[in-house]
Amino acid sequence: MCRWLGYAGAPVYLEELILKPDHSLIDQSLEARSGATTTNGDGFGIGWYGDREIPGVYKDVKPAWNDSNLRDLTAQIKSPLFLAHIRAATGTSIQQSNCHPFRHHKWLFVHNGLIRDFEMTKRDLALAVAPPLYPMIAGTTDSELMFYLALTFGLDENPLAGLERMVGFVEKICAAHGIDDPVQLSVGLTDGERLLAVRYSTERRSRTLFHSNSMQALREVYPHLERFSPDARAVVSEPLSNLSDEWEEIPESMAVVIHRGEVERRAFEPQVPY
């Protein structure tokens, strides 16, 4: 499907995690080790926070390994919080508006997974998006629609509750259409302050997701880099180097909230919003 990573800590150049590690996202775009697909070449995107509240975004439909602009930008952009994503399409078009991350005001959202038989439920799901938000949907993916449903169901006020209501609603609509095991997701979400990650699937067989236990995990990825602060943490679809005790797999049906180096785990429990 897809691979993604998120970073929070002292500002670092994006290339330090996106390009330079042995098993970087560029390497994963060619040869993922634990994803549903080996190659993730249907586009990519990066989203980062700087001096402004609204994050910057760059994305394209080219494979990540074949974009010289990505290399130039990540070598110049330094950020304390960023998300990066490589895409393997699951039935929707390969176009720029379908590449992650998706942005709405201060929020960035990336997703690995799917809504099963999305074409059967797309209309019902789209009609539930709040009218002021609906015109902002630019693409055709289930991922973007999930993001705007979560915004509809209160993401701004309570991010995890908004995601739980979104998943509960999707499962309800899919059940009405007779679709089994409808939701498969690992989600990365940030407002520029907190980095949130969720691992969940209806069938309880979710795609892999890990978080670093300490700055030492990042030092193992790139040992000569001294700029990783003690509170630096990362979330990854699969570790950027060999798996060690410094990388911890996020359990099934679990959310992780990273803020100022603290890693808080919470049970993820979908709720039907109405």
C-alpha cells in the first residue's frame, strides 16, 4: 500500500530521515520490507512546519526515487516537525491531488490503508462531510475523504475522538452495504504541536507501525548527526535501519501521541457519531 514517517524534535534537515538512512523512504519506495506491496512508486509528498502556522507541502506523482526536486528541497528545508509519504495506489488515479499529505489549515494527514470496496460507499461517505468542508476535497481517494470526515466529526476539538468517530462511521456505512472488514489504516496526523499516530483495522490485522523510544534510535539511523535533541522522536511504517530495541511496534487498535518527547499511548476505539 503506502509507507510514511513522522518526526518531532529539534529542527533537522528533512533529508536526514527521508533520504539518508540505509532503509530510507527512498529505499522503501523501491523495496519495502513489511508492506502489502514491495514498490511504492505512485507519487510522494512531504509536509513540514516552519515559522508560519500553515505548514508547507510538496508532492508529485513521480516516484520518490526519481525526483531531483525532492532531493534539493529536503537538503535545504529544516523543520522541527514533518511528515513524509510514498504512495502505492489502491484503485484511485495517480494524480497530484491524490498524493499525501493532505492539508487543512494547520493540520497535516497521511494514511496507509484503505476502505474496502470504496466505490460502493463513496457517495454515502461523501454526503456526510460538512458542507463548508466538502468544496476543499481536491482528489478522489478514500484517504482524503477519511480526513475530511474526521474534521467533520470534531478533529479540531479532539483529534483522536474525531478519528474514532470517522472510523466508526465508515464501519457503519460499510456494514449497511454488506462489506466485511472494511477499514485498514495507519494514520499520521499533526497540528504542528503534537504528532499523532494510529494503528487500527476492523479485522485486527493492521499494517505495521513503529515509534522510536528515544533519540538513540535516530542516532542508530544516522550516527554522525549530532543535531537530534533528547526529545526527538519518530513514527515510521517500518524502521529506517535494522529493527532494534530502540524501535517499538505500536500495538493493534492503539493511538500514540508524541509531544515534547513524551510518548503517550491510548486505546483507539471507534465510535459511531450518530
